Amino acid sequence: YQIEFNKKHGIKPAPIQKEVRPSLFAGYKKISKELAIAKFKDDKRSLEELRKEVEAEMLAEAANLNFERAAELRDLLKTIS
């Protein structure tokens, strides 16, 4: 139906032409890393304790189906490991 409509009205489908804009969350992971490091320094906890806390939060977020946040925490775990 769409093809017939386009032919009838002389429409030639074409992809949109837009410049790629930076994501709203482009700096979010960097901020998360900096906050985790600052939190670690302020709390004077061992790195292992920090890893356990981040991993527990990651698993909780995944269980609550917040997969984007869980992925951010996974990436943070990789950074601090």
C-alpha cells in the first residue's frame, strides 16, 4: 500500500539527513567512575569492600529489570577491578 501511495504521489523514499549529536549521557560513565573513586577514598574502605558493594547493587538493579543501570555498574566494576 505504501509503495502504491508513493508512486501515485511522486514520492521517492530517502533516508533522513541529520548530524549526529552527542548523547545526553556521554559523560555519565566518567562521572560514575570519579564518584566511585571519591566515595572509596572518603570511606577508607578496602577495594574489595567497594567491589562487593557495587556488585550487590548491580545484581539488585538487574533483578529489578533496570538493565541499563546494571550495565553501568558492571562497567564500573571493570574499571575498579
